[in-house]
Amino acid sequence: MKRLGYSSLRLAPRPLFYAEGFTSMSSLKHLLTQAVSCIIVMSMCASASVAGTKPLTWVDLMQFRQIEGPVLSKQGNWIAYSLRPDRGDGEVEVRGTDGGTVYRIELGSDPAISGDERWVAATIQPTLEQQLEAEDVENGDDGPKTGLALLDLSDGSEERIERVESFLFSEDGRFLAYKLFEEEEDEADEEDATAAEQAAVEPEPESEAEPSEGSETDEEEDKKELGTTLRLRQLATGEDVELPYVT
């Protein structure tokens, strides 16, 4: 993996896709949501006609999932969206608009399709169980983190990367930039380092310097300003270029 020097790049929000004839993004999203709903309902009706009808139960109602964040590829060959249940783990569903291919990304949300229609990237959410466990314990920044799923639309293969804060495709779909969460520092190592620093410095009893107010805050701010690691992947080769200290 290549590693480059200091950078101050910022990840911009994913560009919005506007269709001709629509005056707002909300109108387009509403239309996509309706279209996806129709596709799913027709699929369910087709399955029901084969298996036979049965009464609708409360279990069936609890299994209904809400469609969120539908996105359409540039050439219109693929549509991707999140499916979120009332309670439980969601997923991303990716469908070919010809009706022939369906891929699913477990625990996925907020999908994006590359400009060349080769890839779908999605955020991987912690499981409901992990989220509930984190609520019972004060984890601070050590709680469950999101990840990244990268789906190859040519064969359905999927790669997962842990601890990814955000991601963005290049306009032409050749590159994927993804920003990692800050590395977790082991608590034991941190305590050892602090003890070593205190042992190395022996203050004079008569002229002990008082710590300046805000020194701890300044150290925390300096740590934040260092940023985290951003990786730039060339999708054709799978090679990553690493950019440290990105804010």
C-alpha cells in the first residue's frame, strides 16, 4: 500500500443527481421510492400467486420494511435502496432495472452507485444487538463503528472494510475515497506511556511549575487537528493509496 504525505483533503457530500423535468431532489426521491415500492409489491404478488393466498398476520406486518434513500445509476440500469424494518437489522437491495438481477448487502444503508455502473458502495451499520449493548455501557468513542461494503456488479462479489466513517466515488467511477475512523489507542499502552513520561521528569520541590490552564484542552485540540487516514482506491486494480492526517 502506498503512503503519501500530509494532506488536508475534505470529503464533500455525494453530488446530487437531478433528472430532467424535476425541480427538486425531493420530487425525484419520491418518484424513485414509488417505483421501488411497485417493483417489490409486484414481486410479492407474483410469489403469492404461485404459493397461494393466506391471511395477513401481525408477524407479516412486523416484517414490512421501509424504503429509504433510493438511487438510480447514471445510465438507468441499476437502482439501489435501503430496506429498514421497524425493529431489527436492515439491508441494501440492488436491482437491475431489467428485473433480472438482485443483490443484497446485509446491514447496509445509504448506497451509492459508481458513475460507470460497475460498483455499489454502502455503509455497514452495527447490528441491533451491538447498538443495544453500547447503550448499556458508556463506551464514549469506543462504541460500535460503521464500516464499508463494496459490491462488484459484474459478479456480485462483496468486500467489507471495518471502521469507515465516510466514502465517495469519483465522478467517472474509477476511484473510491473512504475515510477511516481515528485509530483506537490501547488503554494499557496509554497508561504505560504516561507513567514513563512522569518517571522521566523529576520536578524540583522548591520551584515546581504549575500546569497552565487549558493545556489538556490544547493537547486534545492538537490531536483532533491531526485528522485521520483517508484511502484512495483505484477500483480497476484494487490498489489503495493512503493519505494520513486528513480532516
